[in-house]
Amino acid sequence: MFEKLLMTPGPTNIPKRVLDKLSENILHHRTEEYSFLFSELNERLKYVFQTKNTVLTFPAAGTGGLEASIINTFSTGDKILAISIGDFGDRFIKIARIYGLDVDEIKISWGNAVTLDEIKNSIKDDHKAVILTHNETSTGAVNPIKEIGLYLKNKNKLFIVDAVSSLGGIEIKMDDWNIDILITASQKALMSPPGLTFIGISDKAFEFCKKSNIPKFYFDFIKAKETLEKEKPQNPYTPAVSLIAATNEALKIIQEEGLYNVYKRHEFLANKLRDEVIKMGLKIYTNKNALSNTITAISFDEPGKATYIKNKMEKEFNIVIAGGQGSYKGKMIRIGHMGCVNEKMIDKTLFALKNLI
Ligand SMILES: *Cc1c(COP(=O)(O)O)cnc(C)c1O
């Protein structure tokens, strides 16, 4: 089916129907046809974000979405609470600091999730926001964003969530869980080509945007919202038309399967993969209470083993997996199972793994 299976935490396998959209003629972005496509995309994004809020689309990697969320929402010197929990949690903190935010960190040891109590103990009146990675892709740990969101309800703080490797694979209810800014990207569970970031933004967050003093031009949320809300929705500048057409098709596939069936498929495949990996005598890196349904991290004590498996998987079995990040480079493999993934692909990956350990 695929020449090379992408069992990585992004980019992921792309269904043929989605790839085909990339070869269609380009719609001009100031035509009715484009507005129709863009409104379809916007409605479908609301469905996967489970929100009535505006979801903006920018041509960028997920990291661009994280950066845009910081520069639109805050002013220099604003105090926020963030969670250092792995490579991506730390990236979010780095971005906030580069723009002059005053970041208090909760440090969580790798492989674990933050708890609501730890948030309660660290949160202060002058924190303008809590920023958090939902699914920490470098460790395979999932944070309890529902509990945290419900706790933050009616507090004058924003709840900002990086869901780049979970949205569309693990349940997230933006509105019910009181998330003010929810960020994802096209190339992970949304099974689309890399290049787009999607950002859901609450009315409360837009109020913060109006007061923000950090300079921005291209990534301006307010400007993007204004053009999106025209009777014929548009973008302020030339959009990535082909990527939008492709993602629109991918979201249509998710709608056809049904969001809850998609979650259940991810859960079933993650459980199967983990059970079999444990049966092989391998060590799941992540704490049992924080396991992710989109990525599995397996750590190795034997030097060189992780790198050997990763390389052989690709050369001999045509399966691309990821290695470890940070201090786990060369000591971990990470298998992505998000988006366009089925039981056959999991079985193929397990077969290869069994042959290489
Ligand atoms: C992949 C990922 C990112 C960064 O996405 P890019 O598109 O590579 O910039 C950010 N956060 C998380 C949790 C991710 O998994």
C-alpha cells in the first residue's frame, strides 16, 4: 500500500484520496470556489477540535503555531506557568522566553505526566496563562488536560494547549474542557502533508490578543479572524491552497469514520502494540498512568541497540520509526501510531521489531 510505512510521530502515512488532492488545479484564493473550500475546511476543523470557536489556518509547522500563539496573546513581561516535561514542553517555554515572557516552570521528570495538584500548588494570581503540551511526543506521556481545564474554568487565565501530536487521535473537547488556545499541525494525527498549523482560539483569548504588545504582522490572529469571518471566507495573504484542499479531504475521511471511532481505533492499536512489545520483553519508557494512544516510547539499556533497530527497520523492512530526543538520543525508539494507521501496519511493525531485538 505504502512504499515506506511512516510509523513516526509525524509526518505520517497519507491516504491516497488526500494525496490525489495535491495534483488538482490550483484554485485562485480570491474566487468563490476557494471560499467554498476554505469554509468546508473551517467547519471540519471545528468538528475535530470539538469547538464553536474560530480555528485559524496558517502555512507553518506546528512550531510556528506555538510561536504565533505566544506573540498574539501576550505582552513582554507577562507571567505564565508552563510545564517542562520533555523536548516539546521545553520548546514552548523557550519560545515564550525569547519573546520576553516571565515563565515559571513546573519540572516533571521525563516519562511522567503533570498532576492537577502540582498545577494547583504552583499557580499564582498573577499568572496570565497555563501553557501545556497535551501529548509529550518525546516521552509518550499524556497530560490530564480535561481536569486542568475544568479547574481553570472561571479563573482569569488562559489555558493554552499544544496538541500537535494528539488532536484527531486522542479525545480533546476544546469547549467543554475550557481550552482557550488549541494548537495542532497537518502532518500528525490529521494524516495530511506537512505545512499547515491549525489554531483554535476562544473569545476570551481574542480579548487577550487585543491587548498584546508583541510585534507581529503575518501571523496576526485578529487579521486572520476578520478575513475568515467574511461572508465569503478568505485569508489575509496567499494561502497554501493545495495543502488546504488535501487537509479538507483528510478531515472528510475522519468525519466519515466518525471522530469517536477514530479515537477507539487509536486506543485499540496502541493497546495491541504495547501488549506485544511487553510480551517481547521490551521496556515501555512511559509511566503506566500516562500512556499515549498515538505514540509508544521504548527505551533500551544496551548501547547502540535503539539506533540499530531504527536503521534496520528502515533498510530491511521499509518502516520508518523515530529515535529518542534530548538525552535519549540513541537509547530509545518511538513508534508513532497516529492518523492513517491500521492493524496490518501495527502487525508489520511488530513483526519487524521481533526480528531485530
Ligand atoms: C511535532 C510536534 C511539535 C512540532 O511540530 P513541527 O510541525 O515539527 O514544528 C510540537 N509539539 C508536539 C507535541 C509535537 O509532537
